[in-house]
Amino acid sequence: VRFVSSTWVFGKLMCHVSRFVQYCSVHVSVLTLAAIALDRHQVIMHPLKPRMTMVKGGICIIIIWVMASCFSLPHAIYQTLTKFYIG
């Protein structure tokens, strides 16, 4: 929408929310890939140890989302909406 009309029409709140969602999705993706890599490393290096349980997997998912939210909050908080009036 911003590229079609050359302006932000959704207001200040959506400016902060959209920035938070953008960065949170990036952080969740990166942290999930890191968790998968760590799990694969453990399985390959220690093949006889028991695999991760469903409870531990759920805890990992919760930790990933909490960390991603904490990493994304500064981007959302300090995002500014500036108005330019072009004659």
C-alpha cells in the first residue's frame, strides 16, 4: 500500500505493530533454524542418547517466541512515523 499511494495510511499504531511483526518473523525464523541445527548436531554426535521429548520441544518453541519478541520490541518501540507535506 505504501508503494502504491506513496504514503502510510494505517496510522501510528499499525506503524509500530507492522514493524514488530516484520522483525519478529525474522527472529523466529532464525532462532528456529538454529534450534533445528542444534538438534541435528546432537542427534549426529550422540546417536544413542534419547531424542528430544514433546515437552522439551514445546519449551523450546516458547523460548524461541519469547526471545524473538524481546529482540523485536526495541524496533517497534523506537519506530517513528514522520509526516512530510509536499506542496
